[in-house]
Amino acid sequence: MKKQLLALVAALMVGAGAQAADIKVVVNADQPGPVIHRNIYGQFAEHLGTGIYEGMWVGPESKIPNVRGWRKDVVAALKDLHVPLVRWPGGCFADEYHWREGIGPRAQRPVKVNTTWGGVAENNAVGTHEFFDLAEQLGAETYVNGNLGTGSPQEMAEWLEYMTADGNSTLAQLRRKNGHAKPFRVHYFAVGNESWGCGGNMRPEYYVDLYRQAATFLKTPQNNRPVFIASGGHDARTDWTETLAKGLKGVPFDAISHHGYTLPTGKWETKGAAVGFGEDQWISTLAHTQTIDAWVRKNTAVLDQHDPKKRVGFYFDEWGSWYDPEPGSNPGFLVQRNTLRDALLAALHFHVFHANAERVKMTNVAQMVNVLQAMILTSKDKLALTPTYHAFKLYVPFQDATSLPASIENNPVYLVGKTEMPSLSVTAGRAKDGKLYVGLVNANATQAAELALQVGANAAKAVKGQLLTAGAMDAQNELGKPAQVVPVPFEAQAVGGKLTLKLPAKSIVVVAVEG
Ligand code: AHR
């Protein structure tokens, strides 16, 4: 009751305007933190539903304009996001993928059943060469996920040799014969995926032994050594992090992969609807993202005990919203709508990842196109940029920025039923262009917020950037219809030595600070 009263008072204060400036955001520009690695903005593309086939890959013969099979419109839109890294081929699919089936003339590649995702035919049209071509077209780094579940150390070792060998080995020659003279650059390589679940239902101790065995044989030329990633845990769990950190000394091991999705209800049986939800599920979804901060901190604290020099990375390489499947769709295709709520969810994740940038040097949203919290939706030759796409675009200046501490004084409590969270969230960084950027989220679905922005002890002179909001919590950008969620210019100037920003309800603002 006390909390409800506080929230009401806070809301009235903002509404009244007079006390609104009590909310103060202070950025400490002279206390630089770690660099926000651009790969925090990484993406995940799996052989799942129409995520790759149709969504991105249409084949060179398609009437849909493409470059060597990859859709031109999709690649152009993704390039605008400066996608820094792509993870492929899964996910769960990775532990059933055999790389030899995806090389050579496409017409001769075997057709398999994608038993994990929808039971549909997988014709292996997208394989190693096609994946690296996509990465090259995007200018992105590559993250290849190896098969531990149904594969072997030999199969992974030979895949790495095929991709990276520069000599005259039979596998290097085969790669040349298949059209790629030079080795591919493999930036990251993971041994299995979700080995606690779809990757083999293992115990962490058993996985440690398998990883040690496999990693012993994963050799590449020194100038093409990937970052080696071990498959870790999920959500709040720390047992995998602990067992891996203790057990993987003495073999190539550079990072742990951790996964965590957001379900409005928190229950896998009934996750919650992607559209048409109430404010209760708006707040439960966004409040969940703040839980992710605690998950990351718990896990990195465990890592700190075993790796005080912070050599090992903690990669959150699958995250995003996961709703009940779109009615009428194949439930194995993980099709869901994408709304303003997803944009705020993405921005709040960015803030969590920036705050933990010391260890979190890579994350991947799940997934790129048509699957889960996608950037892009396609149908035949149509394409829509989702609200999540726009959130990613707003935060591009944060890629490789130096993080700066930022705090909020008098952050109003946002309360719906029994769920509460701070209304506002902030992140700040000095970007590569030298400018100071501030990202702000107002999670409150009904109350606007006014805040004073200071850099150190002084008010900023002016800010200029963009605002993302919409009329409805579940506003979306549907295929073939006018987009409802698009960024608009946002700016403010200091008056009388005070810079006040007015954030509409349910909004994201990213600005560059002047003066
Ligand atoms: O992104 C969809 C699936 O979620 C991935 O294949 C798997 O790793 C996770 O459970």
C-alpha cells in the first residue's frame, strides 16, 4: 500500500510539472568505464522457420532482388544497423548440423528433416560458404557454433581446418575447389549450444569433460584463432558458470555463453501474447529485464572468484522476448509480432549490457529475421522494420563507445498491481565520434517524465537525437501497412542554466549532448 501511495505521489509530481525537475540524471564524463564492445549488438540467425530461408536467403535464381542468394533489401536494412557480428547455424539446430552436408554444389546437398524446428525439410542450401558471404556482405564478424550434441571432436576439428587452413591439406583444397581460395576468418567458435537442454541434456561436469576433450583438438593457424566459447547456463543459474570456470583451465577457453529470454508470464506453457496485452504484462515484461542485470552480476561474481584477471568473457548470446506463437503459424517456427514493448525491452537490455561491459563483450538478440524478437519481418517480397530494429538503430553510437557512469536521482517508482520497477533507466557513453551520448527509457506506460540532465556538476547546454514511442503499448509495424513505430527527431536547449528533457510515456530517447 505504501509503495502504491509513493507511486501515485511520484506520478502526480510528474503530472504537476512544478516538481518534475526533481528527477535528475547525472553523467560523470570524467570517470570513463570499460568500452562497450560493438559485439554487444550482435545478432543470431538460426536454421529455424523462415529466419534464414525466405527471410534472408531466397537463392540466386529468385525474382526477389538478391546478391548471390541473399536478399538485397534485408542486407541493406541490416547494414544500416551496423550489425557487428552474426551467430550461425544455431541454437538447438547447431547440435544437429553436419557441416559437410552444407558444402559443394547446392543441388547435390542432402535434404534432411529439421527435427528441432517444425519438422520441415532442410535442404542445406545455406552452408559454410553462404554464411561467410552473408557476413562479408554485412561487414560483420563471424560466430560459428560447433556441433557437440550429435557431432564429434573430429567433426569440429575438421570444420575448423576446412574454414581456416591455408596450406595444401585436402580440406583446404576442398574449400578452394568450392570457391574460396583464402581461409575464412572465424572470429568466434562455440563448442555446443545449451548443452544443459537441447544440446544433449548434460550435467555441467560431463560437459566440462567433453569440452576439454574437443578443445584439445580444435587447432587453427595462429592468425586465425577464434575466441573459443563454452556453452554455459541460463537465467539466474550459476552452476554452469562455476563448473566451467573451475574445470576448463589448461585448454583453449575464452568465454562462456549464457542465455536468458523474457516471457511476460514467466511460464513456458503460457508465455503471454505478443499483442493485445494489458499493462500488467507490459510491466511484467519490462521489469524482467532488470532481473537480467542480477543474473549477469551473479554469474560474473562467480567468474571473478575463479578468474580475477577477467580474462574469460561472459557472453549473453541469446536474449529477447519469447511470446506465444502467432495464431495459425507453425509453433516450431517461433513467429511472433513485434511491438513498441519489444523496442523498450531491447533498450533496457542494452543498458544492462553496457553496465556490465567489463565481462559482457558479446550478446546476440534472438533472432535476426522472422523469428522471436526479430529486427525484420518479411513475406514474399515485402519487408517491415520492427520497433526492435529502430531501437537497435538508435543505439548504434554506443558500439565501441566508452561507458560513462550515469545515475538518476528521484527515479519515480512505476507500479502496476504488485509489480514495480523504476520508471526511468539511463546509459551514457563517449562514442567513437567524440560525442557524449545518453540513452533514456521511460518504462511507464501512462506517465510522462521530466528530468534535468547534468554532465558532472553542470547542466548540459543542449541535446539532439531521436525519440521512439507510439500511441499504443502494442503498436507495431505490419507488413504492407504504414509503420506505427518510427523514430522522430528530439531536441532540447538549456533555459536558465537547466536542461529539461520531457520523455513521453513508454518511450526511448537517445541524444548527443552539446556543451
Ligand atoms: O532461439 C531459439 C532457441 O532458443 C535456440 O535454438 C536455443 O538455443 C534456445 O533455446
